[in-house]
Amino acid sequence: MNKKRILAVGSVAFDDVKTPSGEVKDALGGSATFFSASARFFSPVSIVAVVGYDFPRKYLDLLRRLGVDTRGIELCEGKTFRWSGSYGRDLNTAKTLKTELNVFQTFRPKISKELKNCSSVFLANIDPDLQQSVLSQVIKPRLSACDTMNFWIKNKRTSLIRVIKKVDIFLCNEAEARELSGQADLARASKWILAHGPKLAVIKKGEKGASCFSRDFAFSVPAFPLKKVVDPTGAGDSFAGGFLGYLTQAKRVGEAAVKNAIIYGSVLASYNVESFSFDKVARLKRSDVERRVKQFAGMTKF
């Protein structure tokens, strides 16, 4: 079962979001959710997360229809994690209105025997101590990747660096790379990250695209140009899903595969922001993804 399978550990949540395009309440969100919706185009995905008794069955059914394994989503007494936020004209920055951790506050990931041998592991931006716990439970994954956020950089820096030393791929946004490394220049920030263990440092830059650094090469792409952005929520996790999903099914994780993975991640992120939640990504077919990849290639080739 676990050949080429990805284990995604993170949040499954409710999102209340308001943007210039509209507003939604109780939308399906969470880092593991957005990641899995994108990664499933390339590799089977299993989620480990926790939800409350208020979590509707229709959302679990939706994930299953997409081919995502939800057996690792624990149902606990209490309410599901909820994030409320809004975006103004600057769609790169969300204003958090409220965060209600609820059952996620006591989440302790338990990796089943069946999932310990997954080919790849994605650690979403949860407490680095929980990320460390997951790494201690899995058995020699081919690829391991982790994301983070400013809160953990500020409050659990030592624990985060301990995790970074153990993963193959570290993903973060521009501000997080600068805060973590103390370097204003992203090339120097990535060098700092690579010196602490990962083979790849992937820096997400929102509407400016993404950059990937290794000890041997660097690669940057712009964001796919869109006529309208509806909701940027989850774009970074959608990118991570496309990126790690592609690398998981690749025969060799070399420079060519990494560059392709960046493109696929960027394409999935571009689809994600064209709707609230991951409504558009859920309706996509692999042919839709490939078509936009070709468009992307045509726009960036010279």
C-alpha cells in the first residue's frame, strides 16, 4: 500500500474567509486538506489529523472521492479547529480575525503501523515538537518535508531547527526565511537553511512565484498570471502538495525533477486561488493540470 504514498500530518479545519470577491463560512480548510487535494494528482495521500464532532460527514466524503485516505483523521469530542481571516486589496497578506484551536490544541499525531512506511512525509506548519514526534514514528521515508510559520520561528526556534536538521526539504515563505536565518537576502537565507541540514530550501513568494535552492543549483519561477484571484488561503499548502506529490512519483529526485515539481506546485497553487476553499482544485482533472503546465512553459521559455 505504501509504495509512493505520502503521509500528510497537519490540520483539517473550518475556514471563515472574506476577500474582495466575497465571503464564505464553515469552508473546508486546513494545511493537510489543501496539501492533499493537490498531491493526489501524482501520488496516493493519507492524512493524519483531528476533527471534532461538529465536522460534517460530507467533507470526509469529498476527500475520499478525491482519493485521499482519511482513516488517520481522528474524531474527538469537542469542536473542530477554526480559522477566521480577511484579505483587503493586498491579497498577499491575510488579517487573522480569530483562531480557535479547539480539538487541535491537544492533537498528538499517532502514526498507524500501516502508514509508518510511507514513501514521503509532509509535516505541515504544526508545532515543531509534533513534527519531531512524527519523524520519530516513521521508518526511513524516501523524502521528508516540513513547513512552518512565524509563530513557531519566534516561540519554538530550537525545536524547529532540530526538525529542519532531519528533513530533506524545508518550505517557508519570504518573511519566514528572513526571520529564521536573520538574512535579508533570500539567497543568503537559503544558504543558512541548507547549512542546517535540508537538501532543498523552497521559498514561497506569493504573487511573485517561488524559488528553490540546493547546494548545486537554484531555480526561480514567477507565479502563473491570473485574471482574478478569489481567495489565497491554502495556496502555500497547495503548492507544497503539487511539489512533493510530483517528487514522490519521480524515479530520481535530481535537478530536472525538482524544477518540474516547482512548476507543478505553482500550477496547483494558481488553480487553488481561483476559488474559495479548494473548490476548483477538487473539480480538476489531471489533463487540466497538464494543460496549464504547458501554458506556463510557453510563458517562461526564451
